[in-house]
Amino acid sequence: MRVLAALSGGVDSAVAAARAVDAGHDVVGVHMALSRSRAQLRTGSRGCCSIEDAGDARRAADVLGIPYYVWDLSERFEDTVVADFLSEYEAGRTPNPCVRCNEHIKFDALLDKALALGFDAVATGHYASATAGPDGAPVLRRAADRAKDQSYVLAVMGPERLARAIFPLGGVASKDEVRAEAAARGLSVSAKPDSYDICFVADGDTRGFLRDRLGSRPGEVVDADGTVLGTHDGAYGFTVGQRKGLQLGRPAADGKPRYVLAIEPVQNRVVVGGAEALEVGALEARDAVWFGDAPVDWTACLLQVRAHGAAVPVRARATAGGGLEVRVDGSLRGVAAGQSAVLYGGPDGDVVLGQGTVERTERAGVVAGEAGVGEVDGVGADGVGAARAGARA
């Protein structure tokens, strides 16, 4: 096959490309330039897409003896991933930019361009496994190294694009194995630090990035009864479940920690309260993507709502509007609208069943009998929190 290997400049993508070459594929390497400031250098393990990364990718391609190109996708990245990040936070939701990057850049813009140029597939250094099911349909599974598994951020790609993806690192036992292989192959990136946090916020100051882009918007921090406890510089700088950085002037009456329960962007308020109010009993998600038939009836499965969070037992089903709804049977806390909800199944709970973007949540103990997700306790589609037990202030 003709395979386009996405070379980020890191050790994972370099080894993935090497394995694609070993498999006998006709491989071409490409580095995606996603930053508009190409002079920007990464800070240790923070950030990516710098000139340093492009140079590391080129050297890896030279060692592997494959052609190498740089594709400027910075405008597309800014218009989709960064713009979505800003608009979601502004609306009181909590987006995952890695999910959106995989959706709009790596398995949309990159893959579409690769197919147009005659390539059969794209290979990346993601830790996940893509196999064919009994009926030949593509199946997305967790990586062998569960600590590095990235199937959560890949679930948004769907079965059609999965069929055009190769993940050579899905079966490796650990990142140490990848680094050792890179060193044995003479790849200079073998000891390069992993990048983490948000790639386009290289200094790690997400709130500062949002403030620079969205401006200062002072408002109130209130409790569930509407009592003003403090102020903030922008409701967009908070997320449901957050405990640190609330800057409240006085402790709670019971002495227990307080957490963000809801963000109300219209009123520019942040609602805080006790941890018990964060327990989620049900949720709705929009824009569902299914691997296989969408379940019409309630189906027992596992739900994961964070990239490296624990999966909890739930029952889920598709909705008529193209979304999905979930009832939580385990313990799930602090879910925010905008997060990606990924469903897993199979005997080992490692097969991705579907994915959606959280739209609404309902507190545990509020779900009545077998009724669907109705009145919501959290951040709704309009971005207005309904976390208060009593009247709104």
C-alpha cells in the first residue's frame, strides 16, 4: 500500500513510520505545520509543531530513507480546532482540542489530501488498534499499553476513516519499548520528551490564553442559593468539577472543599458547591458516531469521559436526533458539557462502540425510574447552568 506517515517530530510517529516501512508499504513522511508562528520553539515537553519538531521529523525521514514533506495546515487548524476551543469555553463548555484535531485535521484534512494524492492510508503514532471485525468492518480497540491508550481521542473519526488508518504502535507493551526501538534504529528522537497539555498553549496557561483571546470579563462566583462568594475575571476560565483557582474569600460553612458545579455564560456567573452535587446519574450527547449499528435499546457498556479517565458501567442507546443518551450505573463525577463521551464494549471492554459530545448531564439520584434524560442538572445546550437546587438568583 501507499502510506502517508504523519511525522510530528516525536518518537512515537517516527517508530510508527519505521514499522510501516518494515511492513513493506511505500511510505512518504509528512509533517503538519499547525502553528502560525513557525519561529516558536517548544518549551521542554510543552507545545509542538515548532521548527524544532519539523527538523526532528525531517531527520527521522532521512534515517528511514523515505521522502519527506511539510504541509501547512495552520489556517485550517486555527479555523477549526482553535476557534472551536475558544467558542466552546466562551459558551460555558469544556472542549477537548485533541479530539477536534483528530476529527478536523489528522483524519479529515490530512486524510482527504492523502487520498486525493493516491495514498491508500495514513499511519500515525497513536496508541490504539485498528482491526477488521468478523464482518470485515473496521474495529477500533484500546492499545495494549492501557496507560498510553488514545482510543478515546480517536473515536470521533468513525468507521469509514478508521478503515484508512494504520496504528503500528497499538500492540506495544510500553513507551519504553518504543524508545528502545527508536534508539536501536538510530533515531535521534529516542529520548525526546513527550509533549503534553494543549499543543497551541505552549506555556500551559490555558486561562491566560483564553483571557488574551476573549478579554477580561469580570463576574460573580455564587453558591447554589445565589449567594455571592467571590468574583472572577471570566467565566470561560472555569470548568465543571474544578476545585483549584476559585479564589473564594471565605470557606464553606461545613468546612468542606467547594467545586465548580456550573458555568452560566449569559449571566457571566460561576456556580460552586459541594462534591456530592457533581455526581452524574445520566447524560445526553450530540453528534453521535457509531462503529457498527447504533443501539436502539438500552445496552450495557462502559463510558469514558476523559482521555485517561476510568471507564464506568452504564446503559446507553442512540436517540432519534442523532445523539446518544446514557444512564450511569457506576460512580461518575464532574462531567462538563463539551467533553467527549466514548462508549466501550466487548468481552474485555476494549472495543469502541460509539462517541458523542456531552450536551447535558443529570445529577445522580434525580433520574426517576426508567424515564429518559429530562430536566438537566448541569450545563445545557444553551450554556445556562441549572445546577441550583432552588430558585435562580
